[in-house]
Amino acid sequence: ATTDASGKVVVPWMGGRGQSFDVFAATQDGDKFGAPVAVAATPANEWDPAIAADRKGNVAIAWDTYEKGDHDIYLALRGADGKFGKAMPVVATLNFEVRPSLAYDGEGSLWIVWEQSGENWAKDHGALKKFGIPIFTGGRTLGSKVLRNAVEWLEPPEILAAQPLPARKGKGKGKGAQSSGGGTRAARQQMAPCYPRLATDAQGRVWLAFRGRPPGGEWRVGVGPVFCEFVTRMDGEAWLPPIWVPRSDNILDNRPAWAALPNGDMLLAYSGDGRSAVHPPYGGGRGRAGAKKAVAAGVVPDPNNTLFAATISRAEAVA
């Protein structure tokens, strides 16, 4: 949900109608909400709507759709007259493009970030089928665009360009050097960034939180994969290196909430279950079977979700 320039709450959601899911929105009308408006209602499915509003009365809703047989991101804009315009594609290639997030910056430009991967992401993959891209391995990145003045599309810098990379194993001269070229991109994709959450602070600067694995390979414990939350911010012409959010280790699908504080800091509310601290890793001599046996035998406790709130200051984000 968001609040438009007049102070009214606007809520988007996905709802089942007939044999597909569509995207709807409703605007506050006094002490109730007005009639729902269909923002996206194609014969295909539409999922995961995101919403943002600017200071001029504009409201934007984005979602992902399967209308042409693959996942694409679409956008609809509502002007000061309160009516949503025709849906427009943000990105509609044959690749996997889902779960958009939106935010207006201080100049009124609309930022859009989404999760993306190759054409065969999550398709069949196993002993007999090798063409698919496995869900929990590399191949995922974050895509982004900026819409200026509701008509001009801009390409912002790559989000993970400033991501520190682990040292490369080697011998002799050059040992510990970081990868370059294709190796650099592959190392960043191993982070598997996903579930982006955009926001702007009191000064109109753009912040981004996302889920990801720590660099250096797959991180798994007895209860499954470990994903953490990372935060970055636009600083002039580039994104700052992402910082890790403490105690954010949890399952993959974990969606924190942002709030801008009056002093320019940001508040991030999230949950963590401590799985990386209390559960044995697959390594260390136990192996996958050993780790699962330890969990089943009660040697380690079950993960327990706890809610946290982290204040992220401008100084910390720049450091």
C-alpha cells in the first residue's frame, strides 16, 4: 500500500477471477475504500503487484505477467485525475522477469527494480534434462530501469557492480586476486539476488534491499538454504557496495518493509530465524545426511523467527 499526494491510501492486490489471477487496486474514500479497479486483467496470470506514489498525485503499479508465455514486467500509471492508464511493458523479453519493486525519487522519476534470470530459469533440470537453470544456483540478477517524466526510459548503473568479490584461489603470483570479466559476473550471480525492495529517504535518495547468499559459494545448513538481507543506496552515478543486515538469515522468500525517518536515516523491519548460527552446515565432516540427522535427533533447535528493526544511517551506508 501507499499514500497518494492527497493523503489517501491506495492498496493493490492480486485476486483470482475465473481461471486466472489479476491485479486490482482500491483508493481510500473517507472511512472506507472505493470500488476495486482492475489494473491488469488479461486471460493470463498477473502476480506480485508493487506500488509507489509521488508528490504530484501520480501513482504507479507494476506487476509480472505470463501473458505471452513467459514472465514479463508491466506498469500502469495513475494521474492526478485518479484513473489508471493503459499497461505498458517495462521489460518483456523471453527471459524470466518477475517481482518488481517501485519508488519515486526526489526529482519525481520512477525507479523500477526486478528479479531476472535466463529464459529457462526454474524449468526442468536434473539427471536427464540439462537445459534448465536450477532454482538455487547461479543465474539470477537484478534488473532496473528509470522512467523520467512518464515518457523517457533510462538505464541506471548495474546494481551489483560495486559488490566486493571473494578472493580467487590460486598459486604463485596473482594468488588471491579477484576474478575479472566473465568470472566477475558469475561470482555476482552466485549471490542469487532476489526479492528487491525499493524505497526513498527524506532527501529523495533511492535505497534498495534484497535477499542474497553471501559471496563464496552455496551456503546450506540442515534445514535448507540460507539467504540474508543486503542493503545498498544510489550515490551519485553508482550504487554503493551492498552491506549485510545482521540476523537476517532466513528462508529465501522473506520480504522486509522500509520506512524513511525524518533525519534521513532508513528503518528496515525484517525477520530472521538464526538458521546459520544454530544449525550445522553441510560441510565440516557431517555432510548433508549428517546435518539432517542432527536436526532430526534434536541435537540442534528448530529455527525460530524473530522480528528485528534496523536503523541504517547515511554515514553507515557511505562507509
